[in-house]
Amino acid sequence: MVVLGGRVSGLRLVRMLGEWREHGSRQGSAGLAAGIRLLVLDGQLPPDTALPAERQLATALGVSRTLVATAWDLLRADGLIVSRRGSGSWTALPAAPARPPADSGEQPLDLARAAPAALSGVAHAIDAVRGAFAAELAGHGYYEYGIEVLRERIAERYTARGLPTAPDQVLITNGAHHALALVLRMMTGPGDRVLVEQPTYPNAIEAIRAAHAVPVPVSMPADGWDLDGIEATLRQAAPRLGYFVVDFHNPTGRRLDAEGRGRLAAVLRRARTPVVVDETMVELDFVGDPPPPMAAFAAGLVITVGSASKSHWGGLRLGWVRASAEVIQRLAAARNAFDLGSPVFEQLVLAELYTDPEPMLRERRAATADLRDVLVGALRTHCPDWTFQVPDGGLSVWCALPAPIGTRIAVGAQNFGVRVVPGARFGVYGGLERWLRLPYTLPAPQLVEAVRRLSLVARSVTGSAGSVGSDGLIPVA
């Protein structure tokens, strides 16, 4: 939830904070200050946002005004809020970012972004398409549906995966996020509900809200998807659209099997609810023998979005929509309000990469699986009481923490030169403070060092590496 300047109310700030409380007044103040600090440094509370009065926030939180006042003092000391008697308090940014004392010149170890470096073949593809690009210079360069050769190769890829697809069922976009925004613009209006998993991809939540729609979450149990809960929510909330990530779900890393896809498809058919299925992670399969795409189970109801950002390189900024030809035509018409097409050169590069995609994709899968194993090993060594499920693909591990301290760890990690996203960012209304998403996209030595530093932060917060108890997760140790 991003506050675009102006003022944030007490109730809205409570929703943004999620769980933050600890026992005792002083600890509660520190936890509240840590939560607001993360919202400011993460850009969710931009500088110069007017904060609620101490009394108003205390009432909304159900705590004493003294606790809030103490938190405000801590934030003022850090330069994160400024106050003027009689006028209130506003967010601010400190004059200089905090850096780890022993590594004052280093770049932070970034575990906040689950995005790998480019495949080695991208550079070769750039060289290979120079002639084709030169030929394009004689034309106008606008392809509202995308260049034909790329649409053909994306369609071939779907057909090979068990979903027969023609080029006129593919629209090239500027990434999967752009594709989702187009679908939301076409299919939802202000106040419409959109069903989402809980947790889910934070930028999808923001895209839904940017379309003036309302995300409706269905919590995911420890062992997969709550299909009964999805059916009940479809019946009770009557959402206009759904958004699912069934292949190496972000952030949990889970994959819905063929039986589950069939059950989900039956639920969608009974409710007659269309859904967007995000396949951004689908090519990062470390095990093989994948189920057919979700669209093969619910033809006519599933709009599939995909991307080259995880499989090849985010810098290409290319994605696509796979749907019926009629839906593709409507999306192309709606696109005029956003842009007039995707860059031609990058499309030629991606088309070259999809000429014979499997060798490079095998390289990507093998390298990424190795990094997953490095991260798992580092967690077992340095954070032995955290729990998680080892994913069979994707780019991240979803870690359960010893207590609801995700925000505090994320804030403290910045002082150790590590950027990490707490679980609260993946919830529609915050919460999920017992969780952290840890991507395995950094080089192996940096992954190990980042986990070592996180273990130090965890000890400073809890006094030990932590213990989460039994909740059906696979223990690390």
C-alpha cells in the first residue's frame, strides 16, 4: 500500500504495519518504530507524508499514547520523522544511509529482489540479430501485438508444453507486470474484487489497487492451496477476476500439481470466474515432468501471462499474454492508453533466444538449483531453527521465523549491509511477520555471507537463532 504524499490515517497505518508488537512498553515502542522505519525506507511512506496524531494512532493500535510517543522519539533520533509543536509530524529521510561499520564502502547484499543476472547467451543473441534489426530500421517500428517471429516462437513454446497455441493468441508486452496491468484495465472497474493468494507477489497487489480494484485474499495452508477456501470466496465475494501463481509461487515456491489444477479449474468453471495465471517462474523447474499449463484445464477462463525476466534477463523488459484471439484483440486495443508497443530490438533478441531455447534454459536451471542448495546449506549452518520447504524450482525460499519479527529483522539487516523483504510485504493487509523471503540469485559467496549476517540480526532481536515450533513445515536441521 503506497501513500502518494499527503496524509496517512491511523487505521491505514495500522494495516500497513501488520504485526509489530512485543511484550513490554519499551519493546513495543521499538517494534513500532522499526515497523514505521521500514515503511519509510521502503518507500511506502514517502518523505513529507503527514503522520496521524499520537493520540489517534494510539487509539487505532489499542496501546498507550506513551508507547507511541516513545516510538516517535526513536524515529526522530534516526532522522526518519520531523515534528513541529502544534502542526504534527511528517516522514523524512536521514541525511546519509546507515552502513555496516566494518564494511563502510561495500554495496549492500541484495536479497530484496528475486532477479538473476543475464544468461551468457543473451550477448550472443544481441550479436546475431544486428542484421535483422538493421532491416527493421526502414519501417515505422510500431508493433502493437509484437513482432510476428517472437509471437510464433512463444506460441510454439506453449504448444510444446501441452497447450496448442497460435501466434494470434499471443500479445508481447513490457514484462508480466505490464501484462497484468493491461488485463486489469480491460476486465475490472473501480470497486471490483480480485481474488488473490495470501501471501502473493507484492507488485500484483499494487497493480490491482492501481486499477482501483480490491484484492480479496485466500490464505495458503502449509501444504499448498486452499481450494475449498477459494471456492467459498468465489461464491461469497463474487470477484470479477482472480490472480494465481501456480508454478513456483512467489514467495512460497510451491507448485500446484495436475490433480490440483483440475480441481481448481472445476471451481472456476462453476463460478464462471476468469483468472490471470502468472507463469513468470515456470521455466525454472529443477525436477522436470511438469503438469500442463493451467490454461489447458480451463480453456476460456485462464489468461496466462509470462516473462523473460527470470528465465533470460530482466533487462530485456519483455513479457506476453497468452489468451484467446478475441481477448488478445481487446487487450491490444486497451494497450493504447499505456503505450504503442514493445521495443523492436529486444523482441528480436528474445526471438533469437527462443530459436532453440532448451540448452540455455537447462544452463539456467542447473545454475539456479546450485544456488538454491547453497542458500539451503547456509540456512542450516547459520539459522538452524528457521524452517522452510525446499522448493523444486523458482527463485526463493520462504522461511518461517522464531517469532513475529520479520519487519525488525529486515530493518536491522540494513545496518549489516543486507536488504531483505519481510513477509508483511506479501500480505494484502500486512501481517505475515513470522516470514522472510530469501531469493537465491546472488553469487554463492554473497549468499552465504548474507545469511550469516541475517543470523546475527536474528540473534540481536531474539537472543538466539530462534524456534518456530511445529506447523507442518520441513525443519532446516
